[in-house]
Amino acid sequence: MHVVVVGASGNVGTAVLAALANEPVVTQLVGIARRVPRTEGASTVEFPHDAAQWVRLDLAARDPRPGHGPTVTDRLADVLAGADTVIHVARTPRADVGSRVRRDTDLLVAQRVFDAAAQAHVRHVVAASCTGAYSPSDDDSPRTESWPVRGGDETASAPWARINTTTGAAAAADRPMTTTARVERLLVALSQNSDTIVTSMRTPIVLHRRVAGQLVRDVVGSLPSRPLRKDGTVPTVLWPDGLRIQVIHADDLGEAYRKVVIQRQPGAFNLAAADVLSGQDFADVVSNGQMRTITDTQARQALGAASRLGVAPVDPRWLATLFDSPVLDTTLARELLRWAPEHDARSTLREAVEGIRDGAGAQTPPLLPA
């Protein structure tokens, strides 16, 4: 099996490469990235990046004028020629551009990947998604893959719904479509307009020790991370009232991708650690249990101020997405893929926090230590 991973140098891409590197069914593994190993400070190529053939291609680049060379999509289609499966996990780093540009870029790149896959007659396309694709949930009841996609466009989830439900449709109708939901709509269009099998992998926050540097650059920011580098803790966690989060260990996610690729499973799959983290769970890991609850409004205002000052790189809307995201029901992946996570949420969070403290990373440009 010839597998191409788009965005192979990042956190999820690295996990996918590791899971596929020793899979006997996979006979050819190709990684595509804008920043590939041995560039921008990555002086060596280690496992799993050494298991792939690398193609450097900027999928967000501007197309040449008509008649002045192949388009980005055409160049990508040439790389995908002969591939059995394409895995799209590329994302624009938060620290690189503003939020609006990042959203537009992610949508453009997804469109080009899906168009190139259709052009190259790739049999199976697997795409990374997240909880942000879903409509908000008004409680913490776990939601299956049939929960409506944000924006009220139920056709985006209908081809994959295995449990009929209209619950949540009202919540979907009055919320703007997220970029992730728009990408899922493009994936549905690919399925409807071609013979390509499509799969969406819906996850919460993906953590691993090696992602520490990227977390500092894209989420935590350099100032809040300094106490973590000293003793692994911060004095007190300020936690928005009512917020709960899910995470998944990158290795568990990589294994889910491997199973989907080998089984060639269509549809959408929720993938997450079994436990859900509360504010106290979070504080137990990062601040020796010290926590102070603040209101949602206070949290958004503080994050907005930190973002404007350049202290925190995260857009305040990211916090809104966390509040809106439903708890994921992973029953389908467990039953159909025979998949189960080996890491719980608390140990996964602890591993990432220790990675920040230790200045961990990986020898690939997006994951270099901060």
C-alpha cells in the first residue's frame, strides 16, 4: 500500500508516520510538508521521519499566472499519482499568521488536497478534524458522530450518521460555520462527486511530549511557560467556571489512523482519551492542585488582553470553541476499528507539561524545542 501523509512533519503527522512505519501492509510512505526535516534547524532525521520519502511543497503558495506553470493542485496531484491513501493532517501554525489568514489558508489547503486526490484517482482520503466541527452541546452527555456539524448544515454529517438524531439541530443553526466544519463539507463533496472513500478523524486536543515546543509557540506563550521550565508547576491555575476538556495522546491517535488506513474504513470517528479533565484535574497536574475559578467573561477578557499584548498567541475564540465543544462518544471507534486508547487524559497532560518543563521537541521544523 502506497500512503502519502500531507503535513507529515507536525505533531499528528509524526504520530501517523510512527504508526505506519512498521506496518507490513504499507510498502511506500511519503511525507509532504512545507517545512521538512533537515531544514530550519532540524539537522538530523530520526524515527519516524526517516521512514518516509519527503517532498517539500508549500500547499498555501500562490498559483502562477495561467500559462506560466502548473498550479499547486497539479503539482500535488503529480506527487499523489499511484497513491492508495492520502492522509491530510496539515494545519497552519497559530504563531505564523493571524487567525483570519490561518482559517482561509487551512480551507484553501484542504480544497487543494481533496482536488488533487480526485485528480490522481486516490482511492481513500483520510482527513484530520476536531471537536470544533460539531455544534455546541448544552450538557456533558457524550455525543456520537451523528451530532450535527456546526452551522446548521446537517448534510455535512448525514452521509456518516449511524444513529439518527435531530438533537442539536437548533444549536447548529444559530452558530457560524467553523473552518473545520467547512473542511468537512469539502470532504463530503469529494465523497459525493467521486468514487473516493473518505474518512474524518474528529479529535480534541492532541498531546505528546514532543509537541512541547509547538505548544509554547502556538498556545501557551513564552511568559506563562517560564515557571513550568523551573519546577514543572505554576503557582495557581485560573480556570473558567464550567470548562471541561478532552485530550488524546498522539500515539493513540496514530494507531487509530493506522487502523482506518488498513481497514479502509469510511465515515467519521470520534477519538479521545476515556476520561474528561475538569479544572481540578488540570490543576493537580500543573499547579499542585492550586486553582481559582473565574467566570467565562473574565477568562475571555484576560485571554484577549494577553493576545493583544503578544503574551499569549491564542485567539480568545479558541476558548469559546473549547466551551462549545461536546464531549466525544468514542464507542464507534472502539467497536468498528477495535481501537482503544492506551493513555488516559491525566497522564497525557502530565507528559506534555513535563515536556514543556524540559524543553522537549523533535528534530522536525514544526516540533523543534522552543
